[in-house]
Amino acid sequence: MVELKIEGMSCMHCVKAVTEALSAVPGVTTVRGVDLEHGTAAVDGAPEPAALVAALQAAGYQAEVGG
Ligand SMILES: [Cu+2]
């Protein structure tokens, strides 16, 4: 599991966009939790952490890996 901190989510649309962006990253098997209130997410699988961050940036959100 990889945990992420995500800045910029403000509504359920953002949660959906983040979920879709993370789902598309190679190596991600499950997007487990995208938490709007806390600005966190977790994915299962073995993705490149940098690829997760890059995918979120492409979707318009600043992110960093780590709980
Ligand atoms: Cu939103």
C-alpha cells in the first residue's frame, strides 16, 4: 500500500478525479481510500511513487507520498 497526501481537493468531483487519476497509474490494483476531509489517499499495488504524484499533478492536485 502507498499512502499519499493530496492538496486541493474541495468536493466530491475532486475525489472522483483523484480516484480516476490514481486508478490509471501502472501498478495500482486498487484505490483504497480517497479522503476529502483529510486530503489523503491510499492505493494498493506496487506503483512508482513518482508516477502517482505525476498523475495527480496532471489532474491538477499537488501531492506527496507518505502517510
Ligand atoms: Cu472538486
